Amino acid sequence: MLKMKYLVIYIFVLFALTSCFEEDEMVPRHETGDLVVGEVELTENYKYQVFFDLETNSGVKQNLISEWDLGFETSDSGWHVILNTSKMMLAGNTGQINFDAVTSKNGIEMNFDVSSGNKDSLAIGNWYSIEDEKPVSDNNVYIIDRGTGEDGKAAGIKKVSFDFQNENTYLLRFANLDGTAEQTVSIRKDSAVTTICYSFDNGIVNIQPSKNEWNLLFTKYSTMLTTDEGEPYPYLVTGILLNEKCSAVLDTLHNFEEITYEIAEQQQFSSRQDLIGYDWKKYDFDNGMYTVLPEKVYIIRDTKGYFYKLRFIDYYNSTGEQGYPTFEFLRL
């Protein structure tokens, strides 16, 4: 009976430990895939955002950059609101709680979302606090600069405030600065995607695929660059953002052919969304062309835990148009 008692305890402890580490387990060693080539059509003026899936080597969904403005977090405990950075959108907190009193953006500090995806560094920021284990809105009015669309035209300014309708639903109030076109809408969370996208023109829009159906988002996005004098300045770049359910690493020790599953599983992965980013290419001012850097090799862990090694091999299509990133990759 004593041995049986210890056996039961051992099984219980083993199960508990297994449950604790379940999310960190890697996919077991498996047969390596074939080397394949992928291409994404952003077009020469980068008007599209393309969600790409490595498993199927396909763009599973695409949209014009102008099709949405705000993204609403869908996790159970998260209520962050993001900007569509492909349009260089900006936001600022007026510090006012009187919605009607806000009629100008003068004197308001405007910011853009960091490209890392860090939820603590978003332009809209923490518009709520937690009281008695429940989120409570600060009721502040925010100015939203909608940036520019694919046509280069300014999309306008809105004033907005955020609140909660219930434990699963946002309440968004917005209007033009002069108070016209005011609306209040409900936006319910949907756990199938990481973000619910909203357009001030068209309401809730179907932008993101299911969070487990894509790995990479090819898109323009705003980030902070540095001048030759060391001064930071915001800029629109074109590159890749990671699905927040994925992670990646830039391997600086091995060339593409050398990287194996065993090498991949020893890497320190990061879920920073701009880890792949834009600098796998460089602009040659003498020739007026982009050159890709195939020596930059990325290892990506997808939503299922599989490893892929990837490098870029071109940025132009067969007719010489830029905006067609081409890359080769292999599942390890």
C-alpha cells in the first residue's frame, strides 16, 4: 500500500510538472521539409498588407493598407488598442474627459506605436486601470491622426474615447474634431484572431486570418530610425512583422546550409514583432535599387512549434518592379 501511495504521488507530481511546461515544449524531431521559394506581391507602391503562412507557402489574406484604422486586443485579460502603422498613424492623449470640449489637436503630443509590438509602449497606451480586478476606463479623449492611405492622401483626424460595454466588449466613441459624424459602437472580442480591426469609415472589418493560420505579415510600418548625426526620427519602412504567437532569431554564427534542427532548438528566440523587420535589404543610392542580404538568416518558430530557416534572395519581380520580396525557406 505504501508503494502504491508513493506511485500515486509521483504520477501526480509528474503530471503537474508536465502541465507547467506544456507551452514551452518543442515539436518532437521530425522529417525535414523541402527547400521552397516564396514570393509576396506588395506591389511597387506597397499598397498591400499580406499575411503569409510558411506551412502552405502562401499568402492567406491581404488587404489595402487603408482598410482599417484601429486594432483591438482579443486576449482575455488584455484591452490594448493599436494603430494601423502602415499608414503612419499617430495618437495623443488630450487629458480631457469632456468629449465635446475637444476641438483641436494643438498642443497635444502625438506618438506612433513602437514597431516591437511592446504593449507597454503603444501610442494610445493604458487607457484604463484595474480596480477590484476589473478594468475601468480613464475616460480620456484621444486624438487620432489617421495618417495616409495607399494614394498618399491624408485620411483625416478623429477624436475618440474608449470604455467597456461588458467583460468581452469594447465601447468606442468617435467623431470629427468639430463634433460632426459622432458614433458610439460596440466591438466584441473574438479569440480566433489576435486583433479585431476597425475602420472609422466601414466599421468592423475582416482583416486578420485566424491567429494559427499565418506567421509573417509583409507590410509597411512606422519605426524609429537615426540620422547620420544620431538624431532619432520616425519613418515608414517596408518589411515583416511577426505574428505575436510566433518567435524568431537572427542566426549570426551559421550560414543557411549549416542550420539544422539541433542548431535551431539551441537558439534564444524572441517574440519581438519587428525582429525580422526591414533591414534584410539595403538601398543602393548609386544605382537607385534595393539589394537583399542573403547572409542574414532567420530561424522562425511558428504557432505550432515548428522551426523554419529563411533568407531573402530578391526584392524585384520578373519585370524588374520592386515590392516583390522573394525568399527561400525550409522546415527543419
